[in-house]
Amino acid sequence: MNEWLGGHIFKEALLSIIQLNDQTFSSTITNETEKYILVDFWAEWCGPCRMLAPVLEAISMDFSKELLVCKLNTDDSIQTAQLFNITSIPCCILFKKGKEIHRLIGYKTKDSFSDELSRHMI
């Protein structure tokens, strides 16, 4: 059972979010053929990124059968952030079979994020 503590789902959600970097990004995005992949481009100093973290934890649980949620720190993985022209964070990119499908930029509530994500996951 998932529990909310201090506004965060913990244990299962934290374990289900994958941390990416410049070295692991490409293989993770291209090797997953069954699930959609959502990559959160973020940075530790970014307030809206920190606000979005519990939303993504909830999303990773709600969409666990069809979506893999990943995080990429733009300060630590500059090459990948530049490759995808990340100019504003948080920026979440939805991928399927290695192809970008949609971008969600800025903080959104869980309901708003879920609704927008659902429209693009066909």
C-alpha cells in the first residue's frame, strides 16, 4: 500500500523512478519498446522542479503499467540537456520507442499533469 508522508509517496515510487545521465540516457530511451518513457529534466536549485517531484512520484505509481519515469539532472548531464534544447526547467519529455512525443514544461498539479499525459499516450 502506498502511503503519503509530508506530501510524498515513498518507497515504491522512489524505487520506480530511474536516474539517468549522459551515459545512460540513449540506451534507456531506445531500448524500452513496450512502455512510454517520461524524462524529467531538472536541477537541484530549481524550486518548481522540487515542487514537481511528488507529482512525478504519484504519476510513476498511477501509470506504472504503461510508463517508465526517469529524471535527468541538467547540471550533471549538460550534453543531453543541450541535445534536447532544454532552455526551461522543469521540462518533462514523453518518449515512445526512442522518439519524442510531447513536452510538458513547468510545474503542473497531478491532475493537470495526468490529463495532459493521458492525451498523448495512445
